[in-house]
Amino acid sequence: MSAPASATGAAETPVVAKQRRRLPRWWFAAALVVVLLALSVLEAVTGANDLVSRGTVAATLIAIVPIMLAGLGGLWSERAGIVNIGLEGMMILGTWGAGYFGYHYGAWAGVAGAILMGMLGGLVHAVATVVFGVDHIISGVAINIIALGAVQYLASLTFVGLPGGGQTQSPKIPDVQTITITPVGDALGDVVDQQIFFVSQLASVLQALVTNLSLLVVLAMLLLVVTWWVLWRTSFGLRLRSCGESPSAAESLGVAVLRYKFAAVLISGGLAGLAGGFLAMVASSNYRDGQTGGRGYIGLAAMIFGNWRPGGLLAGSGLFGYTETLGLRQGGDSVHALLLALAVLALAAAVWQARQQQQRAAVITGVVAVGLGVLYFAIDQVPGDFTSMTPYVVTLLVLAFASQRLRMPAADGQTYRKGSAG
């Protein structure tokens, strides 16, 4: 006796997985234009004149790069399934490497020294987690603590007695070369002076990119593109990402899982070390104790915000770097203008959540939007004591709204032993 038609139809109906819509390749450039247009409108409405100035853009680039490089290191590690909380310690090692090798052997030797010292921290983390199966969080925290003490000890041995050096800082490090295209920069400066809506703001951004642009900034952006290409466009990247999604399945297909994990953590350490070197050689001019300021953890947060992808990581780093820069430059006026932008964004988020039938979230977001709007009109300037909080508050708010769409690698943080596939 045959089964009923409805039952047969139900049995034969394939289950179709919901496909995630891919953004077009030009979306990032379009997003930058939209953000720049929004900031231009904000300047016109609020009168804040430093939101998109050349100085703000240049300072933002310097703030973005160390966070982005640290996050990029976390991306390599976690895509292979290894959580790397030790990014902060690897950055600390990189600051000393840049200070020591840069002073004694030149600027690019300082860059190499920063990378090698970061890789040393990555090697320790790889041996602990990949070889011995130590909990990833415990290993990372231990590296942060050990790196802090080790670098202070090394500084006391290597910098004391040198001109301008001491137990807490190195002598001045030679500068990495910068790029300046004078005719283009002067022409763009003329456009900026004309105060044309949006056009002058765009010219400010372009002028910052052709005036005293450090080669390390260019190198960092190239590393971001190279990471995207290697991890998502090569067989090596496919194998490495498979180690973070299903290492047992990858091993059953002949992938040397432990080898890929080990390599990923070494690359992660090198990138974090370069982030520390950038702080010592570009953001500053020497190694100083406490220089990283928790940026390793911030880079990890930027990576999570970016959903473990390079483009999102750059956006997260840009968000934190830009708001940090606003707090350091004309903080009261700029951050006051930012309150209005946040109020409008929160209101738009509340409307979107209401249309998605997320009523409770929409109400909470709406209350936040109203509160920010009231605060904007109630005060004329944000007190200086609160401007330093801006990047942390903005980052937490954005992470809270974006958290529903995040998906970490399936096997991230799991201990894996060779032969588990069979």
C-alpha cells in the first residue's frame, strides 16, 4: 500500500539551507562614502569642525593600525581554532623588539625585531595549546603576565645607561620612511580651504593619505588584503579554516591539522608583534613601559565585531580608532556631535528591530536613542573627564546591536588531539 501523497511529498521535499546573502565587492568603498557623507552632514548641523579634518584622519590611521594588526593576528589564530588571548603580551614583546633592534640596527631591523619577538610569544602559545593541549585562555593570560615581566626585565638590562634610555623606555628609534606627494597634497589643500560640502571633507581624507603617510600604515593595509586573499582564495587558507571548523573532518581528508594550527598561531604572534612595533615606531618614537594600553584586547574585540572576517575587522578597528581620536582632539565638541549621530543610529536600529518583531529590543533601543538625544540638547560640550570613555562606550553599544549576527568558527577554543578523526 502506497503512502499518502502528502506524506510522500513531505518526505521527498529537500531541506534547503538558508543561504547567507553575500555583499558585493564594492560594498566597503560604498560604506566609506556613506560614512563620510554622514560626517559631513553632522559637521554642517552641529558646527563641529574637526570630525573629518586632515589631522583627524591622519591620527585615526595611526590609532587604527595597531588595533587592526592585533585583531588580524587573532583572526589567523581563531580561524585555525586557537583562541589567542595572549595578543596583548605578544604586542608588549613587539614594543621591546622594536625599541632594541630599531635603536641598534635601524628602522626596518626594528620592524623585523618586533615581528620576531611577537612570533616568540606565538611559539610559546602554540606549544602550550597545540602540543600540550593547555586551555587556550589560561595559556594566553599566562603569556600576557610573563611578557609584561620579561620586557621590564629586558628593558632594565638593555636600555639603562643609553642616551635617553632607562628602565621604562628606550632611546629614540629611527623613523620609518613616509610617503608625501606634495603637488597632490597642495591641490587637495586648496579644495579643503574652499569649504565645499562633502567635497572638502573628501579632499581632507585624500590629503591625509598623500601627506607624511608611514610605510608601516601601507604595509598594514597590504597585510589585511593578503590575509583575505590567502584565507579565502587559496587551498592553504581553506585547509587552515577547516581546522577551525571541523578538525576531525579535515584530518580525515589528509590535512595536517596540528601543523596548520601551529603555523596560524606563529603568524598570529608575528602580526601582534608588528602591532606593538607600530606603537613604538610610528605612534611614538621609542619603547615605553605600558605602551600597548590594552590594545591587544581591543583588537580581539574588533575581530569579534567583524565576525572573524578582515573587512569587518577593519570596520571595527576604524570605529574604535576614530572615536579614540575624537576624544584626544577637540574632544568636548567632537564627542558632543557624536552624541547626535548615536541618537539617530539608535533610533534607526529601534525601527529596524520593531519591523523584525523584536519588540523588547526595539523598546530598549528606542529608550537609548531618546536618552542620547536629550543629553545632546541638554549640554553644550561633553566634559573632558568623559571623552576618554567614548571609544569603549561606542564599541560596547555597537557590539550589543551586532551580536545577533556573529558566528565564531565552530571548533574555536577546542583542544584537538591528532588521530581524533578515526
